[in-house]
Amino acid sequence: MSTKTIGDKGENDASLFLKKRGFFVLERNFRAGRGGEIDIVCRKEETIVFVEVKLRKSFTKGNPRESVTSFKIKRMIFAAKCYLNIHREFSDMNYRFDFIGISYDKDTPKIDYIENIIESSEF
């Protein structure tokens, strides 16, 4: 299986996880040019949620949440600002950044979900 296929499977599993919890997925793989990407943009009630998804086939490369570095956070914030600049209809809503780490035990996803991975003061 290619890296892209595995990544797509992880994002599909993450989207399904969010939908089951009442989120409405607005967009996947939003790209802000070379400035960054948001894996999933979704909405729950009056909150826009920017979700970073990380997949690990095994823990040899570490826990998925270890991949969220300060550099990655800066790129996520930049991409989120670009998204909100384009989608001004969401400008009065709350927003936050969440994280979904996925590892697989055979074909069964183990999902680590963390709300508010970025303090609002950073945004």
C-alpha cells in the first residue's frame, strides 16, 4: 500500500470518527499554497475545528502526537488564517485546533483524540 493510500485511509477513519461525534466535515486537505495544510476542517455547533491527523503504522517512529512540532503548529495557524480569510462566513464563529493520532492494530484503528492542541493566544 502506498504512503498516500495509507494517509487517505487514516483521514477517512478520522473523518468517520468526527462524524460519529457530531462534527460536520467542511473540507479535507485544505492547502494554503506552500504555507501549510489543514487535514480536516469541520464544524460542530458554532465552532470551526481545524484537525491535524497523523498516522503511524507502528510506534517505531514514535507516538503520533510527537509529530506536532512548533514548526507544524505555525504552519497550521497560517493555513487556518488563510481558510478563515477565504471563508468569511465563519469569521464570527469560535475556532480551535484538534489532533487525531491513528495507529493500527492489524486493520483496526486506535484513535488518540486531543482537543485544543494550540492555545488561543498563539493564534
